[in-house]
Amino acid sequence: MSKSAGRGKAATGLVVLGEARGRAPGRVRLVGAGPGDPELLTLKALKALQAAQVVVHDGLVPDEILALAPADARRISVAKRKSRHSYAQSEINRMLVAFALEGLEVVRLKGGDPFIFGRGGEELEACRAAGVECEAIPGVTAALAAGASAGAPLTHRGAAQAVTFVTGHAADGQVPDLDWPSLARANHTVAIYMGLTTAGLIAERLMAAGRDGATPSLIVVDASRPHERRVASTLAGLAAAAQGLEGPALLLVGEAMALAQVDAGAYGGYEGAAMEAKA
Ligand code: SAH
């Protein structure tokens, strides 16, 4: 028995190192920062930020939220950049584990929810593999903020019995291999993340699989932020509606989007419902 205990210690050598330095083990918290509006942070996220010694954050997290961490907390941006060095996921994983093993209280701050297209699962696995405590604090994901801003419910009696969150961008930059026939079912909202540049192709696939080209669709750019923009179209017009838009954008396709209140666009066959929503 003592033999196996000894082996256990050797196998968790990193933990022993921490003890030798007399530091309490640190931990990593994967915190959802929400879609942008600081008021959409959870109280738990706020408390985690206030207790952080290191904040490792994405580019989507606004300065007002970063400012909620203590002034002396170290802030590290791992934003994806087109020109300068951007961190590989493996580097981020290693960084989180290393800080926690130093005994630090680490917040990994992510836009929206850490487990919705946020690669939080990979960071969680890395922490588990290293024996580092890791906890997730959920956040308001972009699709929820987009629907709320536009006044368009993602599920709605008689118009949307289900909502599916999908990515519009595969790792190779192409349209992902999704289950198009199931996404094409009527009375169903499809929330597409990272789909602005592939909007036309996504619309084509959905229509080829049988979704009505007249299905109301909505693009919300910068949901819950000061420069939020909402553009309505039909599914057939989604590519045209996406033209010229930039920034983080959520595409919502489904009958319930007829309730959306928008800045621009036309609903075609659903004008009546759109007008009703605006009134
Ligand atoms: N974890 C995040 C998603 C990260 S993937 C979440 O739960 O929201 C990044 C994509 O999220 C963007 O390309 C965009 O599609 C969407 N997104 C994030 N913030 C957004 C916002 N404020 N408005 C619209 N879309 C947003």
C-alpha cells in the first residue's frame, strides 16, 4: 500500500513541486464573459474576475470587462491576430497549466460561453491531464444575445420547436459537414456561429436540403455591443444580406425570426409578421 502511494506521488511530480515551494495549488477557471455588454456577465463571472491573479483572454472580450479584474492582475491577450503572432491552442493550454502550477488563480476569459465554440473543452482536458483544478463558469452565448436584441425568440410556439447551434466554419475554412437535412426541417431555428463569410454557401446547402428560400433570416453583428447591427432577409437573400458586414456576427435562420426588429432588410413573404413586430 505504501508502495502504491509512493508511486502515486512520483506520477504527480508536478504537484509535489508545488508543495515543496510551500504554495497552495492554483486553479483555472474557464469564464464566459458573455457577448460584450458587461451587464450580461454573471455574478459568478464577476467574482471570479475580481479574484483573478492572471487573466488570459480572447480578443472578443471588451476592455470594460477586463477592467473588472484587480489592477495588479496580469492580463494576457491570446487574441487571434492576422498579422502578429497568435497563440496556438496548445500554447494556451500550456500557459494555463503553468500559471496554475505556480499557485496562481487563473481566469481564462472567453467571449460568450466557454463551452460553445470556445475551445473550452480542450483547455479543460489539458488541466485535467496535468492534475490542475479546472472549473467552468457559463456565459450568455452570442445566439441568445442576438435573439434577445432583435426581439426574436429562438423557440416559439408554433414557429420553432427546436434550436440548433452550428458553426459555419470548418477547421479548413470551408463549410462544415453538417447534417443539412435535419437543419432544413421547418419550425426550427438554426443559429450559425462564424458564418458571415460562408453565409451564401450555408443558405445554398439548406435550400438544397429542402429549407424554404422564404424562411426569415437575421444577421446580428456585434450583438449587445454599442455598434450592434441587425439585418433581416430571407434565407434565399442571406448571401446578399451578409455582403459588406464585418465583425462578430450570428446568423439566425427560422420561422420565428419573422418577429425580429431590424435596422435594414426585407422579409419578403413574411412582411406582415415583421411589421407586426415593429409596431
Ligand atoms: N464562445 C462564444 C463563441 C465563440 S466563436 C459564444 O458562446 O458566443 C466566435 C463567433 O461567435 C463569432 O464568429 C460570432 O459568430 C459569434 N459571436 C461572438 N460574439 C458575438 C456578438 N457579440 N455578436 C454576434 N456574434 C457573436
